[in-house]
Amino acid sequence: MNLKKIFLGFLISISSFAYNNVNYIFDDGVYKKEITVTKAPKRAVTLAQFMTETLLALGLEDRMIGTALLNEEILPEYREAYSKIPELQMGEGHSISKESFIATDPDFVTGWEQSITEEATGSLDELEERGIVPFISSGLAPDATIESVYSDFILLGNIFEVPERAKSIVDKMKKEVATITEKTKNIKSKPRVLIYDSGEGEAFVGGSGLPNDLISLAGGDNIFKDLGQDYTTVSFESIAEKNPEIIVVTEYYSGITGDEKIKFLKNHPGLKDIDAIKNDRIYKIGLIDLAPGIRNSKSVEKLYHMFYGNEK
């Protein structure tokens, strides 16, 4: 009898029972389901860059077996780790083929709300049957704040059994944000800000939720903060009425470029008299900077310099 093998088997058996189950509510704005995680995932698929970078920040690259939906270049500090993770073939919009997803044999999937669907990954019931844990960031909710992002990191740290890493990340992000909020806490007159994503007939703009909170932390006042959705469509007339002093244009791989968006806004006849256009205060920021994740504390700093440093 090999006592060493028996002992190792005993240790493995003990470790499998040592996992502290993690409970949370999956909520993509359409479906809600209570999720119980009974073991640390080992084969994660990320269907959004902000979640890819979140798991990489937690040092989980060895447990990632597929990624998709890049908005821009991966952060330099994660490029080497990212290069070793297979990229999944994408279809239209936020879709991957269900067959290619299932073929990766995942036990965890996360991404945009539109990424986890019956057509792309299987329904929540199907995922449960296959033993796949679904996760949607609470930072995508219409009432999210940067505190939601911190909570996500702590929750994911518990799910993947890396709580110390998660706490370290949150502590660092909080410190970076505090550096900016210390500068803005006594500002009385904050600039009126518009986040413009896209749209020429109507404008798709940033409303409530995390983008609004990042603007607020940076010392700005989002003109559409009361819309009740993180992004939604408004008329250009309503933009002119609210007269933003600053426009922040989002950039990402798909669609027209940030410079093309700026050119369109500057040439829009209904916007020619707003302060942001007259004073040439239009700036660019990555969409991923406003999505929940590791970039958010730096995003607050970027926005602060746009608002108060006159930096393009």
C-alpha cells in the first residue's frame, strides 16, 4: 500500500470540502437567479474586456480558457498573460456561437448583459445543468457606483479563492480615487458634462449608474444623470437645452472613431451654440474606462484632468 498516495488523496479530499460556498444574485436586467458556487472555477470564459482584465488583475490567467469582445488594447501589464488565452470567434453583435462556447468546456462565464444569452451560451437553466457558473457585474446596474465595482472584486475574490488579492486591488483603487475626491470635495460650481457614445438621428448617451458616478467623483455634473439607465437615447434638442460645458466621447474598436464622432458633433447645426462646442471642450475616453473594472480609479483621474486640467 502506497501511504504517500493515500495521504495526498486525503489532502485533496479535505480541500474539496474546505470551499466556502458563495451565494449571489445573477441579474442581467431581464432575468434574476440565485447562484450558489460550490467550488472554485478552473475554466473561466470572459465575454467582455472589462471582465477579462478583472480576472487578470486577480491573477487568474491560468484559470481562463477563452475570451472575447475586446474594446481596445489590453492594459500593458496584462498583455503577456492575455496572449496565452484563446480568443473565441465572434459573430454579430455580442454573440459567439453556442457550439464554440460549449466546446471550451467552461465552468464559469461572465461578460456584458447581452453576452450571456440562450443563443450564445445557453439559458441560465442550461448553464446550471452543465455546471457553468454565470456572473454579471453589479457595476452594470442602472444604480451602480464605484462601490459596486469594489464589491464585485471582493465577491470574485471569494468565488475564486483569492480574497487577499481582491482586497489589495480594492484598497489600491480606493486610495487612487481618494486622491482625486480630496481635490474636488470643496468645488461648488461643477462643469456640466455629456457622455456621448454614438448616434446621428438621436444621441446614445451616458445616464445614471457607474459612468455617472465616475463623473461625479471626478468633480463633474452629468447632465443626464436622472435618466434611470446607464446608457440610453435622447434627442439632440435635449442636449442643446441642457447645454453641456464638456463632452466626453467614448471610443472602442467597432463603429466610427472618436475623432469622427467629434467632427460630427462639431458640425451638428443643433449643437453649434452649446458651451462645449463653442469652447472646444470635447474629449475622448475608452468605453472600457467607463465599464466596471480595474480601470475605474484611473478613469476618475482621467476625467478630473479633462474637467480641470484642460487636457485633450
